[in-house]
Amino acid sequence: MRHTPIKNTLFKQNRDRLRAKLKPKSVAFINANDIPPANADAVMRMHPNSDLFYLAGIEQEESMLMIAPDAINEKHREILFLREPNPHLKTWEGEKHSKEDATRISGVAEVKWLSEFPLFLRLLMCESDHVYLNTNEHPRAVIDVQSRDARFIEDLQRAYPLHRYERLAPVMHELRQVKSKEEINLIKQACAVTRDGFLRVLDKVRPGIAEYEIEAEFAHEFIRKRCKFAYNPIIASGVDSCVLHYLENNKKCRKGDVLLLDVGAAYANYNADMTRTIPVSGKFTRRQKQVYNAVLRVLRQMTDSASVGKLHSDWQKESQLLMNEELLALGLIKKSDIKKETPENRACRKYFMHGLGHSLGVDVHDVTPPEARFSEGWIVTIEPGIYIPDEGFGIRLENDVLITEEGPINLMEDIPIEAGEIEAIMRKAKR
């Protein structure tokens, strides 16, 4: 746990909200993620399971949370199971959570070792009618590797075939879409560190600097402030600023090019997601600035449009209509292109081919129910872009926005975004 401790009241409140949504006589199981293997005997760093962290704040491998709101014994209504520490583990892997540590982090009073799990499993399954099991149900997920949850589901259904099995994921999606005050503060912290990384980079960028050197500047700022990259950073100069998921980050930046920076910090597993596009030489060309300001106008109008009650799909359609007008003014499309478009294939999609934004939280592409309406407490990214490979550059801008009844709040208000402001900062850095 690199971050400073989080008050366990956050996790207690999240568990209370989950309990209220479970059917009578239910038991729910939430597993940690596996440690992914690398090559030979190597392993990669484990990424905490988002639902387990959301409910218990636990980031340790082989952990499991069991929630049974109607258990006969009150002590069995929530139990956290952990690997039992021993001298061998301490020598090779370092400290593991004690029961006291786990209670302090999670607020769960009953902590047991994994060796005790079969006994409690049998007891709670015999008391329960409904069993909630978790899977990755993100609509864009590609599942090629069997997860710890998937193995657990196979074993449990084989041993207890007559129970009524329920999907936990839709319940968690509904809970996680609205952020509490504590969660909003954690995302604000991630945004603040992202800002500091961006300002550091504005001070360093010159023609001749390598994309990987810029990535290193972000890494320096993030790590020293107890953060990590929220996702693999995109540091794309020149024509590669038109590649939506460019990850090579290996070229030298050239005079006259733009540099697209899609980077965010993660603090305490809560994520920021920022995109800025800057001029390598410190000054945009006339054409680059025209396109930049067109994207910025769409960003601002769609920020104002991110209101409580709006369907995400309707919001996306609004952005496409706005982008049509901007592309028309830029000479990139013609009125005849707009006349030939369909609702499924707007004219703007040649130059703005991705979605306007997504929800943000413990996952960068956070989970939300399909076709849900924006509500108080949502945090969404807003990231319009125009990509012109024939002209050798693309522009994307992105902020993270909190939706409230009083109107949207830009959580990245203090991160420079005006073209003139960015040029002024870079000009000052050169002196």
C-alpha cells in the first residue's frame, strides 16, 4: 500500500450499500485478482481487484470477502479471509496482513485465514438460498484467461448445484457509478498529481527530446507523490498523435510537431485521466491552433451539457453534431457529407471516430449500467478529438468532470488547456 491510509468508514459504507441490495438469505463472494505470470519463474505486479478494494480496501493477493447479511451468527455476516503470514513468506515476499492490520484497513471485524474458509463456506452455504458471484462484466472486456473468480465459480457450482446463483456485477456497477465525497476527494488527489506531472513536462519539452524521456518525467512526479500510472501512458508526437492507443513512446519529438499526452495518475487505486496536446517547439502553427480551438469548443460545450438525467448515448450524439459544424468550418468535411450521413455513421466519424467519454473511478473505464442516465455523483471524462493523418497531426483534449445537480464541476480546472496559456508557460520555460 503506497498511498496514505484511507479511513475504513468508506469501505464500511460501501458494504452497507451492497447489503441493502442483496436478496434475503444471500451470501456474496468477492475474490482478489490473481498474480499474473510473466516468463520463466517471473510474475508481474498484481493489480488489486476493484470490487474487493471498493468494499474492503484490501490489495493483497489470495484474499476473499464473504458477505451474508442474514447469517444466523452475527459474526458471520461479513468475514475477510487472508493468507496466513509465516516466516517463509516474510523472508521472500515481505510482510503480509495480520488480522489486526486487515481489520484496521477494512473495518471488517471477523478476519480468518484461508485455511479456515472451507468450514465457513459449508456453514454459510447451508444457511443461504441465493449466492452472488462476481465476474468481469465490463462490456468492452476481452476475457482470454480464466480468472480466480471463474475458477471459484466452477468449484462452487459443482459442489452446490442446487443453490440459486446471482450475478454480483450488475449490483456492483450500480453502486460504483455514484461516487461518495471520500471517493471524489481521492480522484481530486489523482488529478492534482496529474497536473503536477503535466507542468513538469511543459518545462522540459523541446525539439529533440524523446517520448520516453517525457514519460520518465511523469513517472518521476507520480512515484514521488505516492501514485502510479492509471494506465499505460500515450506520449505521441507528430503523425502518431493520430493513433488513438499509441504506446511505443520511442520517437524523438521534432520542431513543428504536436505532442499528444494522454496520461493520468492513480492515487489509492482511484484514477485521473487527462489528455493535453502541446506544440513541441512551444508555439502552435496557425492550422494546429485552428483545430485545437475547435476541439476545445466542443469540450467546453459538452462539459456544459453533462447534466443530471441525460443519457450517455444522447450526449454522444450531441457531440457528433457539434463536431460536424467544427469540421465543416475547418474545411475537412462538406455539407454534402452531412446530407449523406446516418445516425449510426455521422460525417464527423472520419476525423472523430471514438466516444466522447466514459465514467471514471476505481477503474479508468469505470463500470456503469448500460444506458444509465447521468446522476449526481458521477465522474466522467470528456475527450473530443480531431485526427488528420494527411496533415500529420491530431488534437485531443480531456478533462474529468463531476456531475452535480447544480451543474458540472471540472476537476481539472487548474490544469492549463488554453492554447495561449500553454504557449506562454513553454515560452517562459525556455528563458
